[in-house]
Amino acid sequence: MKRTIIISIWLSILAYAPSLYSQPKLQFEVGGGYVFNMTSNALLGNYSNGWMIRLGANYTLTPSIHFIGNISYNHYSFLRDNRIITLPGNEAPVDAGKEDARIVELSVAAKLSNSGKLITPFITIGGGVFFNDFDRLEKSYWIQPHPGARPIFHNAVSEGTANEAFVTVGLGTVLPLTSKLNWVFEGRFVTTYYGNDVFPITTSIRFGF
């Protein structure tokens, strides 16, 4: 009896599967996930792992080639107070602030998928911009205007906002739930111009009309 039920279920899936392959060319996506912060020697290294929410659009050029556009909000908690770091291009020590980091991501990517399968694996390659919003930064250091002159203590305060470009590569899979509704799982590696490295793992629902 159990064998008959299992066989019936698989036959139903196989009969239903072809209709799942036909998806709308333009689909939208909403989701979120956990972000592993892998940064060590850049500003984001002062913050813990974070979380993100994401909105996106997926356009199907061919069954195996897609173009993706995303906007996401990322949030990271500050690790500890008054950690001294060095910003890229600056020899002066920087005293980072105490508030959490907030990052808005805009990105585009090409997606290559193994079409014609019920569960579709894919690879994404792309890039974009991080719009960073960190806490205030304080730079305190001694400068010597010219040889023999008396050193002068200098203190500068600025907002810790620095936009930066990034590149990303990802692996994931798509599971169609209906002909217009899909579940998507993806892991990406992201590295920025200033050396901030993160690894977001996201899950989302993709839908079309």
C-alpha cells in the first residue's frame, strides 16, 4: 500500500513538472537572510555578522540566461567600543564609533542556470555599489609641518559614510512551487574596493504575473 502511494506521488510530480518549467519572463523577488562578515583589515571588521532584507527583479533572456537587479538593506552590530583601525589610504589611526552599521546595496548580475530541471541550480556573477552609513569617526594623530618644527596634535571628526563598489559571485538553486511562484536559495561572496568581505546567505520568494 505504501509503495503504491509513493509511486502515485512521484507520477503526479512528474506529470505536473513540465508546467513548472514555463515561467514568466519578468519576475520579482522578496526575501532576506544572514550575512557572515569576513572582514579583517577594513572598516567593516569592527562589526559583527549581520542580517539583510532584499527586493529584486529577474528577467529571463533565455531558459539558461537571466539578468538580475537587486536592492537590499544590510545591518551590522558594532563589536566593541573604541577599536583602533586604519582606513585605506590613511596612515593615521582611526577611532571607530559605537553605533551599528547600515548599508544599502544596489547590484546587477547575470545568472546562468541549468534549465529544464525541477530543481534548478544556478551561478550568479555581478557587481554594484554599497552605500555605507557607519557611525562618526575620530582621527587623532600628531603631524610635523616641516622638518625641525614642533609636532602638532590634530583631531578630525567626520561621518563614517563611504560609498564603495563591489563584485560578487554566488551559487544557488530555484525550486518552482507553481508556474508563477518559486522558492530561491543563494549564497554569495562579496568583496569591495576597500577590502570589506561578506558572505550573505539568503532565501526568497520569486513571483511573476
